[in-house]
Amino acid sequence: MKVRPFAAVRPMPEAAPRVAAVPYDVVDTAEARALAAGNPVSFLHVSRPEIDMPDGTDVSSPEAYAQAKRALDGLRAGGTLVQEGVPMFYAYRQIMGDHAQTGLVATFDTQEYIAGVLKQHEKTRTDKEDDRTRHIETLRAHTGPAFLTYRDDAGIDAIVAEACKAVPLYDFTAPDGIRHTVWTIPSECNGALAEAFDRIPAAYIADGHHRSAAAARYARERGFAGESRWFLAVAFPATQLKILPYNRLVADLNGLSASDLLAAARKVFSVTEADGGTPTAGRHARMFLAGRWYDLAWDVPEDADVVASLDVSVLQDRFLSPVLGIDDPRTSPRISFMGGVRGTDELKGRVEDGRAAVAFSMYPVTVGEMMAIADAGAIMPPKSTWFEPKLRSGLFVHVVD
């Protein structure tokens, strides 16, 4: 697998805490506007430019992309963002509670993405690919890193660990309590890092499928010339990653009463009342319906393939589709999804206040399951994995033209 250092556009150290922002796709316009309020250097002005435009602005309009470019150009012109004079690798550590993960910030080869060396486990949507491609085309930059993982390598671990002994370039705790620390990796390590990654047969896209697909599309349109061939990502050893569940909310009961739905659940699952909303093992889910939590349990045939045996697949195939009428969770407006970081009380609250009729709390997929599915060339159901902590946008920008 190929990696390359790059001449990052990045914040001045004193500005990094105010520039760094959550990824564009984990907040809506109102949430982004609130997070950026009073902070003119928040990277949300670049990643969610509609926050600086009139209400109702089409986020996929040419005007919105032009506004994003003005915001990025303004941060550079004002000296908040500066460009490295030479290509660099970086180590990026995140700490959330008692969990820590340290990855390599680099650029990766879009041709290896196309060839399947960088493996996918989710399908992408054309409209979202279009959006990210237009963002790259207008800004001539990758503004948010993809999140990759690979099977651990002791040589890479040693280089990164040594770099982390130095004084960090950035070290701050974000308002959500997650600590972000970045070190530059000495340039004399560049060759050793490249050689070590050459031994890695494959990497896996954990988060950022649309960013990766858009980068590859842009590179192909440019004939893979120069920097357009390479895209921005952070790669973490697999053993360091933490996957949270990706939970489900359904807007209505498909014409059934709550008692009818519960009776239907009893026909396909072992159903018992539960004290809370968190499943304690795989092959279990929790359902919040009519003021109560229920545990749903099931068996999976030993010869079931790895995708069909996933908890999210079983729930979809045995219940959401045949009983609740959610035939395509990728496109149905009646289902929504919530990352497990928000907790089960948020699921319960959305049912209690009428924003949903029933909620399902899932047990998380493992990194091993995700890798096995990608290795098999298979695709996971939509919204199967929620990786946390999320990479911050704005700490690194890769200029492609």
C-alpha cells in the first residue's frame, strides 16, 4: 500500500483548537451554525458553508461551494491557516475517556482505491459523491480526511511511537471532551514509513466512503496528474479502533398497533422485557416501544454468510422489512439512524416525544467482522458501523491543484 507525505495547509498552533471542527456529515445546518457561532475561524465555515448564507440555501448549489472557497481562502489569507514548506507525515492521537487511538496522517493513492487495495464495506450514494466531488473541484483541496484502518504492523507502530515522544504540534481538548494531539514525524523517517506501508497488503475504509469515492472520481477526471492522484486520510492500527452501534428509529408502525407489533416480534424473536436499552451481547437488540424496553434475541444458522449473520442484517431481514415495511433502509424516509455515541436515552426520548414510533438499539459490529466482509468483496447493510472518536476537520488540508 502506498503512502506519501504532503505539504499540508494547517492551522497555526494557537488557532488549532478554534479551527478544528466535527466532520461535515455528523451535524445538520442548525447544529453547525450553533457550533460555529462567535467563531469566525471554525472550519465549519468551509465544510458547511450554508451557515453563512440565508436560511433555505441549497447546500449543493454553486453558490454554496463558492462560499466554501471564500471561507478557505479567507483563513489562508488571514494567516490562520499556513502551508508547510515541505511534505510531511504526522501522527494524530485522539483520547476519548479511557480510549486512545493514534494514526498516521498521509496521502493515499486513489488508484489503489480503484483497484481495491483500499477496501470498502459500504455502498456510496451518487448524490453524496456528487456533493464531495464538487467541493473538491471548487476548493481544489481535500478538506476532510478519510478514516482508514489496517492490520497492525510493529515497524509502523515503532516509528509513530517514537515521533510521539517529541513536543506536539497541537494538543487541545475539544468542547466535547475529546483530546486531540498531533506530532510532526521527522522527515528522515519518510522512507522507512513508505517501506513499512509497502508491506501492508490492504487498508480498509472505516469512515469516509463518500470522501474517498469523490477523491477517486476527481483524480480520474484529472488523469491522476500530480496531487490529484492522492487523497487525504488518517490510518489507524485495527486493534486501536472502537466501533459503537448504529441504532435505528422508525417513524411509524406501518399501520399496526403497539400490541400488534410486539406480537409480530414474538413470532420471529425471543422477546423479554428489559431494564435498559443496551444489548449485552451479539444476536440481541433492544426495542423501545410504547414506553418499555424489550430484548430481542435470535439464533443464526452456522452456515449463514458473514453479512447475513450481522445483527443489523437479521433485524432488517426478519423484522424491519417484512413487518415494518422498510424495504430499502438506504432510501426509505421512514427510517433514520443514530450513532451510538448519543446513547440509548436519546433513542427513548425520540419515541417519547413523537419523533419516532419505535427505536432499536444494536450491539456493535466488530472491526474483525468489518474486515472480513471487505476481504470477501461484500457490502455491509447501510449504517452498520459508527466509529468514535471522529476525526476533526481543519487540522489538515491537502491542496490538489
